[in-house]
Amino acid sequence: MSQDHPDRPRYFDLLALAEAEADVLAFWLTGSRGKGRETGASDYDCVLIVRDEVFEDWRARHAGRGRGATDCTVMTLEGLRAHAAWGGPDAWDRYSYAHVPVLVDRTDGLCQQIIDEKARVPPAEITGFIDRSLDHYLNQTYRALKCLRDGLPSAAQLEAAEGIAPLLDALFALDGGRLRPFYKYLAWELADHPLPAGQALALKAPSLLEPRPRTLRGLLVEAERLFRAADHGAVFDAWGSDLAWMLP
């Protein structure tokens, strides 16, 4: 951690409080610091899990933005379980739990287990999630190619760019339900936690920001080969003659 961050003392005060108070069940850092990816400007985003009976008092005293850039979220165990639930309105925040270790734990590992589960697609949802993501990616490729055919390069760029997220969703989920990282962490994820399948395709995904027919079709060929081998060929088959038109 950066030695000169002005809010470093505030963070260590919260850490010491968590270590000393039995009402605190768990404590950790989220954000860039929680993943070990901080810079000198990174905030200290802290989470305190407390017992139900003291929740309101602790939230009143510690929740919210403190001095400088220390942000403290106070939750109960049930609140933690509910936050970023799959299919819920804040499910977008599930990646925040990836690669985050609990620093203080009085739950015999339960908090770490909950965190680790939130950092992935639920096992029962993986197949459907990949299929839906693939279909979305195929739709954006189809729309981008039609825009290029019709002489609308700016529209093609927007359509193709919208296909990056679902393509990466599908590629990461192939690895046991991993979640697509926030783009800030994409290069780090691929370098330090490479995908066992689809690594090369994930690295090429940003090329959709400047789409050309050859690029779009080349990525589609690679995606079809990869996902058919992983038993997701039905998604491609459903596109019928439109798939044949898209392929080189």
C-alpha cells in the first residue's frame, strides 16, 4: 500500500477497530486496494460486517465517506448475502468481490466463502448465461456487418462496441463462471489470471472498437470454433442462414 496516502491513518484506525471489537464479524478492503491494484490516488474502500443487534448504531457512527477518501460500508451477514445477488438490481457489482481477501474474520471463513461465491456466476446459471451472452454478441456482430454493408461506419462502430461486453462475459464464464472484470482490470486479469480457453480471443475483443468486415468475421470464426467445442453450438445453429451470411 502507498506509504504517503493522506487517508492511510484513517484506514488503519478502522482496521484496528475491527481487530479489537467483538461486534465486528469481518473487515476487508474492496476496490483497487482490495485487489492489490492500488495507485497512490486509490481510495480506501472498507467493509465492516457487524452483528445484527449493533448494526444501526455502527452504521450511524461509521458508514459513509469519512475524512479524505476512506469510504466505509457497514453491513450485516444477511445484508452481505443480499447485496449483488444474481439477477438483482446491483448484480453489476459482483466483480467487486473478485480477488478480495477478508482481513479480519470471526465467521470461521463464512464471509470469505460468500465473497468468493459472489465473484462468479452461480454454477446452475453458467450455461444459460453463456448462451445468452453469445446470442447478444452474435446479434451485435450481425448488426455491425449490416451497417458496414449499408455504408454506415459510425453506426457499425457503435453496434460492434456493444458486442464487446457479452463476448467477454461468455469467454470469462467458460472458466468456471468467472465474471467479466471491470475494464480497468481487464489487462491485469488476462495477464495474471489468463483464461484456459479463449485467452487469445479475449485479447482481440477491443478490436471491435474499430470494426472492419474482416475483423468482425475473423472474431466470429474463432468464437464459433471455441464455443462449439464447449457445447454451445446450438446458439450458432439458431442463427441459420444469417450465420452463413456473417461468416467469411
